[in-house]
Amino acid sequence: MDDSSEHLLAIILDTNLTSVVANGDEVGPVLDAILVFCNAHLMASTSNMLCLIVAHADQNRPLFPPEAEDAHAQGHYELFSQSCADIVRQLKDMMEETPPGSHTSAPMAAGLAMSLCFINRISRERPPQVRLQKRVLVVTAHGTVAAQYMDFMNVFFTAQKLAIQVDACVLGQESGVLQQGADITGGICLRTPHARGLLQYLLWVFLPFGEQRQKLALPEPPVVDYRAACFCHRQLVSVGFVCSVCLSIFCKFAPICSTCHTVFKVKGMSLPKPTKRKRAKHGL
Ligand SMILES: [Zn+2]
Ligand SMILES: [Zn+2]
């Protein structure tokens, strides 16, 4: 491993993975795999850092590093092994408070934004000579996150600008939005068919960083579903209408763009009057 660089990994865990996270009193196979994976990442090097955020119901909660502790006071590995029991307890509390299933999708895009803020803060705190490799891993069972399409896209382009790779490990159905995110930021989006094999996939595909990853024989990247979501219904569309001014996408033709209020001229159609917008008067 290249000793001159540090590796910072942020994991967003979508707890709508439901029963797989907690199974009665036992920790479910998914959470088990995530905890082992976190340990493996932190054990690989003493300088490796970790951030674990849980997207549950309508909130995102950072579970690691714990707020009270100074993240740099001690190695993340020791801190994580001490916090493991606490992380599991907090997750179970969250599950009991709001049982999964009552909400269709957790605010994962916001969780991603939160992780980018964390990574950005850590990178500012590091001395400039340290080469910090940054990565975000999303673990979710929700293939369809089209409702948060715009938020996801904003986060992906921010990540691309900050040179942060976004990886996604999707259990169950494929996710077009996360595939796009991985493609934009140079990460990997992998669908794992079973929760049981999750740890193997995590250790094989998602443990190696940057240059190490390029040396591996990885699964073939999926054909990216590059459909965009319309601004009116947040549904993925193959063919749609695009506003020529602000590039908003609509699945149905509308004479006025709902984003920038531009009125489109169409032959043979009586047009509604444009909405008047207040403009600041300049005394010229
Ligand atoms: Zn629409
Ligand atoms: Zn427009």
C-alpha cells in the first residue's frame, strides 16, 4: 500500500434494507457485513479514516465518528472497535422509533451531501503534503430513487468537483440514478443479488482504493441507464421536452417552463400571458 496517502471512506447505509439490518435481537447479515467491512478498511492502515452515516425514515444520522470524541485524538480503528456496540444499539433504537417500511425512501441524497461536507472538512484539516484519497460508498436496497433525482445529481457533480469517488452497492433491483453517479465520479455501481454474499462483494470490490482497484479484475460495469428524471413528476424519461433556456426536462409539453417561467412560442397555439416578474429599476 502507498504509505504517502491516506484513505477516507464515508459509508451511507440505507436502513430501509429493513429486516436485514436487525433480525430480532441478532444483528442482521447486512449490518454484520458493513461492520466487518469498516473494520477491514480501518485495519488496512493506521491512517485510514471512516465516516458512517445512516439514512433512516426521514433523517440522516452520523453514527461514526462519535460527536463527543475528537476524531483525531486516537486512531479510527480503536475508536471504531469501541463504538461498535454503540452503533448497533443506536441503529436498533432508530428502527424501533420508526419501523422501516412506513417511509418509502430514506433521504439518501441528503446523507450523501452530509458525507461530502464531512470529507471536505477533513481534507481542509489535513496538512497540504498529505495525499488524501476520498470515497463515498452507498449501500442500499432501493433501486428507484428517482424522486430525489435532482438532489442526487447535484451531489454527484459536487463529488466530481471535489475528486470524490462515489461507489454504490445495491441489493435487489438496479438503480439508474446511482449508476449515473458512479459513472460521473469514476466509481463503481454493483448490484449484489443476495445479502448473504454482501461481505464478499464489499471486500473484493469496495475495499481497494484508487490505484489498487485498477489492478483488480472487477465485474463488468453495467450499461449505465442515462435517463433523466422529469422536473414535473420526478419520473425517469427516455424522451422528453427540454426548456431551451434553463434545460429543465419535462415529460409533457407545457407552454410555460415551470422553472424559469419562459413562454414558448408555438405556431397555431394561443399562448397564455407571461407571468410578470418584478424587476429592479435602474435609474438610467
Ligand atoms: Zn413529468
Ligand atoms: Zn426553463
